Amino acid sequence: MRGNDGEPLRSLVLFFVAMIFPQLTVEHALWQQGIQIVAGVDEVGMGPLAGPVVAAAVAFPAGSTLDDLPRGVRDSKTLSAQARERLAPAIRRAALAVGFGLVEVEEIDEINIYQAGRKARRLALAALPITPERALIDGRTLSDLPYPQQAFVKGDRDIYSIAAASIIAKVHRDCLMTELHARYPQYGFAKHMGYGTVAHREALRQFGPCPAHRRSFRLL
């Protein structure tokens, strides 16, 4: 082990997390109760200094098994960009319904990042072309949903529908950040997706923030 920054330990933790594959246990229990439309929802983009928060909601056909659905689905943070890009279209083909929710930078600054994440999840569920009978949510429950919900700590690690939502949300947001890179190439958004890397902070020192930056965040 080198250094005292905890990076080797973090890498070891991520390795073991990557070995954990989410299951359909919760979905199957609900389907067996006659609850047919079960949607998992998750958001990405809470930590970056720039760009929107994006959420996705995914519902799979009732009775699906892991053999019916894309293999390799797990928490998007444990997957490479190539793996996410391979899995995202497969998830969308297998899904019964998919919805996206997006909160732009201006609103993030207005309502704060926590509320922006919650709003993005509500928007993703509302964008589903069918109404869920149950929502499975990563983290805390949402207010004002017109149907029952269940919240799970580390849901993107353990619940297949939530993990699938995290993947397609991440791929969608990465595409949006690549589009922002074309408009503001000096910041390198296509490389760091808005996160506060050394190169990103150096660009902020050199050029100052652009309209895609979250002014409510500590940018430097």
C-alpha cells in the first residue's frame, strides 16, 4: 500500500462492491402479490460542479427473471463507461417502460441539490408511459407520489430495477455532458462529466465559471 490518502483501501472496497450483483427478490415478491408494474428509480449527478441532475425510472415485465434481463447490471458507479454504454440499450429493450427526469443548473441553484435530486426522481416516475403500482427508490422516500413506494439504503447495489435505472441515468447524463463539452470545450466536460477534478478546477481558475456551472456550489 502506498501513501496515506486511503486510495488503496477505497479501491479494495470498490472491488468487493463490484462483485455484488443486484437481485430481483423485491420485484418478485411484489409481482407475486399481484402488483404488476414495479418501477425502480435512481438519480445521478448530485456531486459534480456542473451540469444537470438526471434521474431514470425503469419497470420490467412482471415475472421477469435474471435470465430474461441483461447480465452484468449493477450500481453504475462500479461499472466502466464502456460497460454502461453496452448495458443501457439492452436495459431499454428489456424494459416494459422507461422515464427520465432532469433538473437544470439554474433550478439546482434555486432549490438546492438535495431537492433537485428528489425532483428529478419524481419527474422520471411521472415520465413513465404507464403508471407504476409501486416505486422502488434508492435512498429516502419521496413526497406526493400517487402510489405506494419503498425506499432502500444502497438500493442501487441490491435492487435490480434501481441498478438498471442508475445505469441508463448515468449514460443519459454523460451524453448531455458531452454536448456541453462541445459548447464549452475549455472545461473538459467530456472527460470528467462535471466532477471537480484537478483539471476541471484549473480550468475554472483560468476561465471562470460558464453557464453550465452550479453557482451554489463551492467551485474552487
